[in-house]
Amino acid sequence: MDFDNFDVFSDKAEVADADRVLLLDPDQLYPDPENVRRDIDPATINEMAGTIEARGQLQPVTVAPKDEEGRYRIQFGERRWRACKQLGIKVRAIVAKADDPAQVRIDQFIENDQRENLSTADVVAFVAKEVASGRTLADLARQTGRNRTLLTRYHGLASAPDYIAALLADISMRSAVALTQAAKVDDAATRTFIANTATEDMTVLACERLARDVGAKKTSAPVEAPPPAPVVQPGAGGGAST
């Protein structure tokens, strides 16, 4: 047995299957291109690197079985891998016994959402992809523990205008829903609001106020009267009487 590739004696190993923990070079691992989390804040990697440097990597990364190129795709723990790579140290990893991509997506969503709230963009992309694959919103709600109504709203944002979709990584779901509602009523006013408002100021209050304002303007707009009917002169167009 190659003990240089194992960390079975570490007093920091807090997993039941300690004999399955490998010590891998960071280049032997690669991130899952289909990972639910697409936006990773560099500041969180720096913070995690500091913790690992001080205390060691307490929780192993979970990887799929080795592929044809001899590398491991990360299922869970991409940020831990990035932190170890930044520090230039080996990564403690456990190889999963199976690799079910559909179930991994669900588990990634739950893990990422519980550890650190996913961005609106991440959740919208995840929900849209799951629904496109044939999973119903009801099933998705049961499997993720998320409210079905909220998932429905996220799914609706998948068809938001491009200029609103571009903001989803930086604004809340409720702000995005309000902007989408406003755009349906007054696209020009919504574009103007976005152009003149910093993303940090696109709060739920501000965006919902915009939606109410454009809705009120549409309701109060005067209705254009139809053109008057032509006046028919008596006897006009009539034939001679007999």
C-alpha cells in the first residue's frame, strides 16, 4: 500500500471512512463544469485558505471515481480545493462509491445553499436545468426542501429580459421578480431605472416601488377615445323612390 498517498493517521480526520482519504496533488482534481454554484467569491477562498493554513483541511473533498485521464472530478468541496491549490498543498479527498450526475446536482444545490446562500443566478440556472430535464417543480421542492412557490418564481426568471438576467448574480430574487414585472408594463422605464441605479441600491423596496409606479401609470393613463362614427346624411346613397 502506498502510504504516501493516504492520510490515515491524521488526528484531524473527522470522517468515518478515514482509510479512504487520499492525499492528492491539486492538479489531479478539476471542478465540475455542471456545478450548481457558478459564482465563487475570491474573498471566501482567501478566508478558507487562512483557516486551512492554521488548522489543516478538516473536511475532505468528495470526488467522482478516476476518469480515463487519471483525474478526479470534484463533486463537493470545490472551494476547499481552490484554497489548498492557492496554498500549494495537497488536497485530502474521498472517492465517492458511485457517480449519479442527477443526484449530485440535487446534493450540490442543498450543500451550497445551506453553507452559503447561492446567488439568484445560480438558483435560476439550477431550477431551469432541472425542469428542462423533466423534473417537476413539485418534485424539486420535495427533494431540495425548498418552497414550491419560491422555486416557481426562480423558474420564471429564466425567461427574464437579457438586461435583467445580467443582474441576477448581484440582486435578490424578489428584486429581479419586481424588475421583470415592471419591464412587462414599461420596458423603457425599467431600462432607465437600471441604467441610473447602482446594483447595491436595487433593493427589494426600490424595485417593488418601480413595479408599483409603472403599474399605476398604466392604470391611470387616459384611454384614447375611438374616432367618431361618420355621419350619414338623410337620403345619402339611397335610390329614387317609386
